[in-house]
Amino acid sequence: MTEYQIFLKNNKVKFYNRFSWFIIISNFSIILYVSYSLNKFREMKWSFLMLALLFLIIFILQYYLKKYFHDNAKWIPGFFFIIYAWAFLGFPWLMVLNIVLLFFSIITGKILVVHVKPTAIYYPTFPKKSILWSELSNVILKDGYLTIDFKNNKLIQQLIDENNTKINEKEFNDFCKQQLNK
């Protein structure tokens, strides 16, 4: 059974990562200000110091062992830190807001992979979209682009990540023609 994995380029990952770091740094600054203003800084000092030390250790480990960690997930410990801090300070709505932001950050930073199988094409949306071959009029991989042409005149054209996608274009296109002719 032939099956293909095509990695798509996600050109906005750097922007999403920078935005995630901005959220973490601004939250951390606000947490310090709020904890100092509420005079909870003395109560939280040891708890925050332990969490800051843990965060620093995780960050250093991720820096030195980056080949083992996903590049788009370096900010996750920071989110856990601020989620814990807002819960500790007694602001559950800010904790929930940061959980939602963490969820969106994980979704936007994921690796985009199209799975082409004899039964269907699985496209990396949220939630993952299953496209049946009967819905399609053409599927082509050419010049670094994957083109999916639907019968209802809808068209998906996406730039592929050629560093991660090692597919013979002719073999892939022949496979797609066979599936479309069934």
C-alpha cells in the first residue's frame, strides 16, 4: 500500500514564536508588578524563585539539547510558569486566558504534513480534514508546490518543504492519477 507524506512550509512560524515570547515576557512583567502591588511578593518569593529556577533549567536544557526538542516549543515552559503564577495570585480568568493562548500557540506552531493515502488525503487543518478522492478533479506535485483541485472549483495550492519531503514527483503524480481514475 503506497502512502506519501508531504511537509508544507509554514512561513509564519517565526512570527508566532516571537508573539508567544512577547506574551510570556509581558505576562511575567505584569505578574511581578501585581504581586508587588498586592504585597504578595513576600509570600510568593520562594515559590517564584523555585519556579524561576526550574524555568531557567528547562530553558538551558532546551538550548543545549535543541536537536531533541521541537524548535517551535521552546516557549511552552514559560506558559506553564505564567499559568501557575496567575493561579497562585488568585486570577483564574487570566490563567484560563493564558491556557487558551498556549493552545493557540501549539496549534499555530505545529509541523504541517499532508498524508496522501489510497483512501483519502488528510490535510493539516484544525481539526484535520479528510478529503476523499471522489471530491477531487486533480492533485499535482510540481516545482515545489502541491496543488489540490476540487470538483467544486475550490483550489488548495501550498508550497512544500523540500528539505523534509523526499518524493519522486512523477511517481507521486502517477499515483494520484490512478486514485482519481478509480
